[in-house]
Amino acid sequence: MSQEEVHASDVMEEIIEINKRETLKHPKKRPSEPKSVIGTIKRHFKENLLLIMTVIAVCIGVGLGLYLRANTNFTPPTKKYFGVPGELFLRALKFLILPLVSTSLITGIAGLGLQKTGKVAARAFIFYFSSTFVAVVIGLILVTTIRPGYLSRGAVTINKDSFSKQKVNTADTFIDLLRNLIPENMIQMTFQLYQTRLEPHYKNVTVSENTNSSYSNKSSFNLSNENNRNKTVQIIDYYNQIPDSRNGLDVLGLVLFCITFGAMLAQIGERGMVMVHFLEILNEVSIKIIRIVMWISPLGIMSLVCVAVLEMEDPVAVFKSISYYMMTVFIGLGIQGLIFLPTVYIILTRKNVLKFGKNMSEALLVALATASSAATLPITFKCIEEKNKVSKMISRFVLPVGATINLDGTALYEAVASIFIAQLNGINLSFVDLVVTSITATLASIGAAGIPSAGLVTMIIVLSALNIPADQISLIYAVDWFLDRFRTMINVWGDSIATGVVAHLSAKEVAQYEEEQKVKRLNATSGDNRESKQFLEENLRNENETLNI
């Protein structure tokens, strides 16, 4: 009996010791490789293999597109076949947006807790709105200084397109944003957004028509009824607001729901940790799938770039006609992305922004190829967490929200484009008009979904605020696809900078969170050891009692 008890006690103590060692041991450092030139080159090549392949894919896509344009005469439907690999790559990325954003937000907020999340959110939103407003101001200063609209007069003709048929009311558009924040159906939220459709309501008006054209206007009041006839015509009285929807992920509603859900999980405490752990596993699985998808990204990016070049219609003539407008947009995006954002990062973090930017280059190239900040979000997560070593607790909150409301490039583009169209039509704008433009462009960029050319649609809001007809948007439609890729890069770059800045400013909260998690793991381990000890002792007592009987 005593031998069995001693043997069981030894096993129990051994289990406890193993658990302690597993909990407290530090990971062993790998022996450093010899610092040779060849070894350094191999290491850098291995680390940046996917980035190198992506750059090569962009170059091949441009070259292949130009070659096919010069040596083939494909019809537009045939040209689209070259974009099938890129379309599949884009669909795979968009497919991962829902699980990645939802799990990231919920686990990030539930992990940080309400108090810490509030501080992080305050810093993030202040940065978002400040950088977006600065982007709009930069755009307004450039467009009023360079005056591209006046320089391009006579080179641009107005052609009405499908956008001229869209009736947009600024108030209804912003109310739709609020409606999308609180969707009616959780399932519908994943594939449809609310959108108000305006339909004209007509009224009949009777007008008198003169049938005798030989009389002058002075004597027309003397004409008898025989020479006049009444005609009933219909004119627009007002526009009815019809509830409608459009396909797409309701990102605003998803973000608000996930923030609320994560906050409630944090309030529940330990009982909610089961759900948090489940979502963390789902998040890790999504990231692993992203890594697999990324290895086909060079083929997808090459396809997207190739079909974009192939479908251009006389690019030389188009670019030449509005070259001043494009130059203004590029200068503005350059100031925002290369001067303002890096300067803010250096001042607030005191870190090397060149290294930070190099680590984000993969996400920026994907943004250039896809023209979608939402589709780029999985790669942005990968770069910000794995290469720039930003805490997941920060990136899981800041990045999804930033991809929704922090669109610096789109806001700058909308401000420049609206003033350019006004200048082209000889409309003199006052200082009040410029203030209205800056506020409207800032708010409209929040409503622009992170999808290709979404800013072109929301720019109708800015045009309507300036009383400019919607058909004028056709002036810049021809080059929107091209500029959209560069402003998407600035959007993703702004989100990345915001995440790095907020992570640095929230270092105290992150350290506290990691310390709390470490204590919880130690307590859980010691608790498991106590339970194991009690279980073994209870089994031994039961065996002794059975043997005694």
C-alpha cells in the first residue's frame, strides 16, 4: 500500500514540476548564423521572396498588357478573360474579410477590456479624422493654387454617362450611413447594404400653347381661344424616398456589432473566455488561409494589372487632356503619403519610418493592384503584425475600423476633383464653398466602401453640395481607374501609420494587458495542478477503501 502511495505521489509531483517548467521556461535563442555577405543576401531574399515576386508580377503585367495592346485586336469580352486569375484572387481576399474583421475586432476588444479599448479608440479616431481633414486641406490648397480646371479648358469635352441618371440627396446619403450602422438583419448585413433610391413624383400642369405663330408677343393677349389650346404636361414635383439595397458587405454595421459584442464579452468576464478562445482560433485559421492565398498573389496581381492596361481606351489622349488634374492629385497624394504621414509617425513614435514602410510594401503593392483597401486588409494584418511586430490587441481594432473610415487618399481626391470640375465650368467658389467642400469630402470619404471606384460614387455628394450637375463626373471617369489605385495605396498607408502610432501611444495598455494574461496563465496552470493533485489523491483514497473492504 505504502509503495503504491509513494509511487502515485511521485507521479503527481512530476506532473506539477513539468507544468511549472513549461510555464516558466524561456524560449531558447537560436544560434546566430555566421555574418557573411552571402548568408545575409540569402536571409533577406528568403524573407522578401513574396515581395520580390509581387514586384516582378507588376512589371510583367504592365509589359504583357502593352504587348497585347500593340500586337492584338481582341474584343472587349475576350480581354476580360485575361483578368480571370486576378478576379479569383480578389474573390479569395474578399471572402476572408468577414471572418477576419469580425474575429479580430471581437477578440481585440474583449482582450483589452472596456477601459483600455476606450483609450485606444479615442487615440485612433482622433488620428483618423485629423489625417483625413489634413488630406482634404492639402487637396484644396493645391487645386486652388495650380488651378488645373482653368488650364484644361478646351481640352476636355463633357459626355453624359450613367452617373448623370443618379439622383443623390446629401441628407439621405448621410442618413443611409446611420441606417447601415444599425442593420435590420445580421445575416443580410453580410451581403447587402441599405440605400435610399429617389424616384420622381410628377404633377400635371396645364399650359396655354399659341398655335398662330404669325402674331407677335405684344398682340398675343388679343388672340381668341380658337388660336390657343391648352396642353397638359408633367413636371417633377418632388422625389420619393424608396427603401432599396445594393450588394456588398455592410462594413459599418459589422464594425459596430463586433465592437459591441466584444465589449459585452469583456463585461461577462471569465465565462465569456470560451467564446473569445473560439474566435481567436478562428482568427488564426483565417490568417493561415491568407498565407496560402498570398502565394498565388503574384499570378493574380499580374492578371489584374495586365487586364487594366489592356482595357485602356487611348490612354495617351485621355491623360493628355486632363494631365494638370492628374498632376494635382499625384502631388497631393505624394505630400500626404511621403511627407505628412511619415513626419507624424517620426514625431510621435521616434522610430524609423523607412523600415516601417519597407515592411508594409507588400500590402501597398497589393493595394495598387486591387484598388481595394478592404481586399488588402488581410495582407495589411500580416505585414503590420508579423513584420512590424505591432501587438494584435491594437491592430485587431485599429485596422478594420481604419479600412472603413480612414480614407485619406479618397478624401483628397474628392476635394480636388470637385473643385477641378467647378473651375472647368467657370464656377467661382467662395471661401464658404471651400469650407463646405472640405467638410463634405471628409464625411463622404467615411461613407466610401473600401472597394474599387467607390469614391467616384460618393463624390456625387460633394458635387451636389456645390450645386454642380452629376453628369459632370464623366470628365474624370476616364482616369478614375488609374488614380483609384494610387489613392488606395495612400488609404492603406494611412491605416498602417495610424496603427503604428496608436500602438506606440498605447504601449502602457498593451503591457498591462500582457501582464494580466501572463498572470491568468500562471493561475490557470497552478489551478490545473491543484485539480490534478486532488484527482489523484481522490483516486488513491477510493482504491484504498476498495482494498480495505
